[in-house]
Amino acid sequence: MTDAPYDLAPGEVSIFGRAARMAASGVGIYTIGLVLAVILTATSFWVANTSLLWALGVPMGLVVLAIAQMGVHLVFFLHITTAPDNTNNVLALAFGVLIVFLVVVGSLWIMTDLNTNMMQSAEQMNLMRP
Amino acid sequence: MNVAVAVYDVKQDAFAPASEAGPAPKRVVVGFGFWVFLLSDIVMFSALFAAYAVLVHATAGGPAGPQLFNQVSVAIQTACLLASSYTCGLMSLAVSAQRRLDTYRFAFVTFALGAAFLALEIREFAGMIASGAAPQTSAFLSAYFTVVGCHGLHVTAGLIWLAVMMAQVAIKGFRPAVDRRLLCFALFWHALDIIWVWLFIAVYLMGVLP
């Protein structure tokens, strides 16, 4: 029977993909996660400090690395999977990600727009300075 | 039939079809509820992150990121929190195997690493405030202390929670209620690490970019 009666509690290891779970059960899962997270963290620090990369692309690269590391934490530490017994957990996560995205991108968008449209001349800015 | 007793901590060995399975076991309900709380906590942090991102250039003539942030300290803090997340995972394994000594051992390492993280953060804050970069100096610093300090408060709460849980394991043993609380603690601790990933990348590393 592949139809699990309940979703798993988040943080619990899925019973699906048993072969994969046997191969890297318990300590193995956390160790893979740690190794990946360390690699991504080290890469982030390198990217922020190197002069080899195109400077304008560095912030975007850092965001990508952060998203990747978030994925590693979700999969290997929190055991959030795409297995059928994780549907509720994934749906809640998806909704959370949607709200986070709206809040952050929406704020940045609106505030940048306001800054551009309300930009005062240099003279006025000087008058306002304490 | 007493449904409340029937669903309470039943071990689900055999699979019934979803339509016949009845209410989910308490461990699943508690874990999911805590997961929803964590997501709402992350939504709260997203508002603080948005405020920081909007105000990051509003330094009001005061110090900015490159003068304030010490990358070595941040790297050590990151290592501490990541390692403590790992030992927290090992503690979860010890809990599910009901190995009491391993649980204490990994909980102690988790606690020590979390406390080291917190000590570094407090030292950093104290140094910044002593050098005149206090929260009231500029909007940038207000947002910085709010978002990083809020994470620090969460870590403090996590450390207290961990100590309480170890006392519960010592006194009550691995009963289902304690196991559920330990599951929630592990979720909380891993979620804090996810927030720290965004903190060290979006605040510290992006803050020192030229």
C-alpha cells in the first residue's frame, strides 16, 4: 500500500523511498546535510570576498547560495520531502514562502519606487540635513 | 467507542486507506501545528528583513556595514550554529532510539555551541554600542539590531528550552509527551539555523560588499 493514512510530522524521516533511507539512514542524512551546508557556507564567504567575479552579479549569487542552503537544511535537517506523506508540510511551507516573498519583494519594490519618484533635488536635500 | 483515547499516541503500524484512518496521531498533529508556528515566525522575520533591506542605506551619517561587520566573527558564529544544528539532529536520533546518555551528550554539545554563538553575538553588539554604533544612531542600525537581536532572542529561548527538556528527560524519561516536545525543539533549532543563513548572507556578507 503506497497510500499513507496520515502525513508525517515535520522533522520525521519519510517511510517512502526506503532504499534511499536505508543507504543513508540516521547519522548519514545529517552528515550529508552538514557537508553540503559547509560547502555552501564556505562558497558564500568566498563569493563575498573574491575579486574574480563580476561585482554586480555577486549579490544575486549570494541569494542563490542562500536559497540552496535553505533547501539543504529543509531536506537533510527538517526532512521535508516530496513524498506523499509530506503533502501537508510542503503545502504549509509553500504558503509560508509565498508570504515571505510577497513581504520582502513587495517592500523592496514599493520603497525603491517611492525613493525614485520622491527624489528631491540636491539643493532641497541639503536644506533638510540637520 | 472512545475516539479521544483511540487516537492518543497510537502507533501506526498497518496502513488503512486515508478515508478510513480517522484523526491523525497526536505526534503528527503537534508536529504540524509547531511547523505552522515556525512558518509564521519566519513570516515575522521576513518583515524584519524587509525593513532592514529598505533601511540599509539610511545611515544618517553614522557608520555603515563595512566599518562595523567583522567577517571572522560572523564565520565563527555561523560554524557554531551549523555544528549545533548537526548535533541537534544527532540528539533527535538518540531520542528516537531512546538512548539517554547520547541524548544528554549531544544536547550538551548543542547547548555549548549555541551559548558560544550567543556569547560572540553579545560581544559584537557590546563592541558596536561602545564604539557609538548604538540602535538609536541611525535607521540602518535600528533595523540591524532588531533583526539580528530578534534571532539572538530566539536562540536564547532555544537554549532555555533545551535545558528544560533535558530536565524533563531526566525526571520524566522518554514518555510520548516529552518525545513530542523534543521533536518540536529540534524543528525550532533547525529553523533558527535557516534564519541565520539568511542573516549572515543578506546582512553580513552583502553588508561588506563594496
